[in-house]
Amino acid sequence: MSAHNMIITKKGDRIPLLDLKPARLLDRTTVLYGKSNSGKSIFIKYIMKILKDFIPVAFVVSPTEPSNQAYSKFIDKSLIHFDLASAKGEEGFLEKLWAWSSMRSSIYHKVNKKDILMSLYSRIRTPEVDKMISKIEGKRSDSIKSASIAKCDEIEKNFDELIMKLVKKHIQKHKHILERNQSSLNEDELYSLAYLDLNPRVILIFDDAAAEIKSYFNKPIFRKIFYQSRHSFITSIFAVQDDSDLPPNLRKNVALSLFMTPVVAQSNFERVSNKYSKDLIKVANGLYSNIFVGYRKMAFIDNDPNKQYFYHITAEMVQPFKFGSHSLNNICVAVENNSESVDKTNPFYSNFRIKG
């Protein structure tokens, strides 16, 4: 950490700049706390920019979108919802999204099985790639020999992922050869080949939608989004006015908390139901005047492996861009409707909507 990125308080506490990399956000839940016009939407767009090359699909729930048009320049209108209401007897949006994401996740895991990918690779293998795989295996062996037992599983996983990335890249490059010889492939290999490029990730954004989601707090679907999103590749962002807008048990599973003002930060850490230790509250109280200067905000990571917990961060102003894959945006153009809701009678809508 370079010195110019470190805030040092009069008491000597060190507050580093949070390096907001995709890995810190992907398949996790981030919550932004702050009143209206405190910078939450600016931060969300900054996060979207960080993740734009990693997530192909986005959905927004924002009751204020019709009036402020905060997301229409970033996400197609057909992907923006103003409420979560559903017709009587009809499955809700969140339930459909979960089922859709779970299916994509299942397909992704199926097509990325090591034995299937290696079987495909064996049909188009080259000495150059074989040599690269052999080198990686050698480094794996050396790393395991010098590592503690506790680290061995993680090392195995990391090297497996590296080999699979190399193998997939080679398969993608020679996919046309495999497709010409489909009769020699079994069902699993054909399935893997067909969905090799699938990216199952989706981002779900709730911006000032506390009233909309309140009735969902005790429903299984909401708990799945908070507790099991990693398994379905769902990245969730919640922008709320105050920490009381989310139940304590859900807040505890938040990977990253961003506080827009010292008032809302202090309210969070001093609320008895949040059960923060006296020592942590004392540390937080000593940081507000140092962090909240200009456009700087406070970041808090409850399960920080480095036990730093508190960071400072400033969002970059982001110019409008289209979030989402090219194929998704092409479909969105086909179903585009200039009204404040999607025209569900449009013949293209059935191809686009989340299946129940």
C-alpha cells in the first residue's frame, strides 16, 4: 500500500484505500447506506463499471427510475423493474430470477467438469499445450511440497482452475474441428461444447427499494439471495437509506458495506441489535472525521481476512455505457418499448423473459 493512499489518524490508526477489485464483489452482496443524494447511485455505477466485463446480465429494481432515469443510460429499460408486484397466482420476479440463475449455474458446472473438458482436449491436443500443462503440474507439485496442509486444497483448486482455463481456451480455438466431428462425441461432450462460452453470472441491483423488498425479508427466496448467491453466481447490490432497512441477520451476511455519510455509519455501528463489540465501535467513532472528507466514503468488511475492517474509498464518476453482453443488448433492442414498462405482448418478449 503506497503512503499517499493511507490515511493516518492523530491516534496513529491506519486507514488504507480499498482496492475494489472484481473478486471482492462477484457472487457476493454489497450494501450501500445513505440518504437520498448522498452518492449511492454514483457508487453503484462505479461498481457496474468494475464488473462490466465479468457479468453479462443485469437487472435493476428501482421505484424512482421513472422520475430520475438513473439507470436507463446504463441498462436497457426492459431490464429495469419499478416494483416486485406479480399477478395473483403468478410466480414473482425474484423466484423466476433464482430459478433461471440456478439452471444457468447447473449448466455451467456440468459443461466445466474437468474430465469432460480433458476428454475434448484429448481429441485436439498439441505438443505445445501439453508442455504448458506439464509445466503447470510441476509448479503445482513444488507449491504443495512447500505449503502447509491447510493450504494444499486451495493450491490444488487454483492450479486446476489454471489448467482448465488453458484447456478451454484451446478448445475454443479449435471448436470448429470438434463440431465437424460431432458424431464421435458423447452426450456430455456435445453439451459441454455447445455451452462452452456460457457465463452464468448476473447482477441484481436494488436502489432505494426498501419498501418493495420489506415483505420478502422472511421469505425463502430472499434468504437464498443473501446466503446462497455464490452458488448461483448472483452478485447483489442493495442501496438503502439506513441500516434498519435490512434485518440484522441479513446484514451479517453482507460481504461489503459502504457508508455514504458519517451519520448513517455511526447509526449502524451503535445500533444495539447489530451486536458490534465495544472496541470496534470505539475504533469506528475515531475514524469518521478522517474518512468523510470531500467525496471519500467509509467501507467496512465484517469478515475481513486481514482484520483491517475499515477502509476509505472514493467512487469515480462514470460516463454512460451499456452494461451487458452484446447478445443480450441485441435482444433488448428487439423488445424495446418507450413506455415505462416492457410491452409483454411483443412477440420477442417470450424469448427474453425469465422463464418461470
